[in-house]
Amino acid sequence: MEGVGGGVVLVACGTAHTAALTKNGELYTWGKHDDGRLGLNATEDQTTPKKVTTLERYFIEHVVCGVYDTAALSSGER
């Protein structure tokens, strides 16, 4: 994912999904999409990183993944 959003600065892993945070505060997720844990407008599992567009207006500072969830911390709107 080099070059995407200024490069990846943080990766968080859940049991069956992963999230990556870029230097530009963008969030990407992939893996099993059960229960909406990826935050994407899709219902199927994702094998490649997809940008979480529902959070585009926010600068994401940190992300963590649990067994069935993902949490993102924002410093506010861009």
C-alpha cells in the first residue's frame, strides 16, 4: 500500500480482519466482513484493502481491532 494516503503508519489485526491507518489519516480495512466489522458498504469479505469512505471527512489518529469489531479514533473533521 505504499503511496496510498502518504504511506501506512499503523496496522491493527483482529481475529479475521485487518485495518491500516495512513499518514494522511485515512483508514483501510480488509478480511472477513461479518457483522460489518470492516466499516464498508459491502456485505462480502474483502481480500484487498479498501478505504473506509464513511470516515473520509475525519482525520483518523488511531485504530484498533477486536475479535468482532474495529474502533477508530478521530481528531475531528478535516
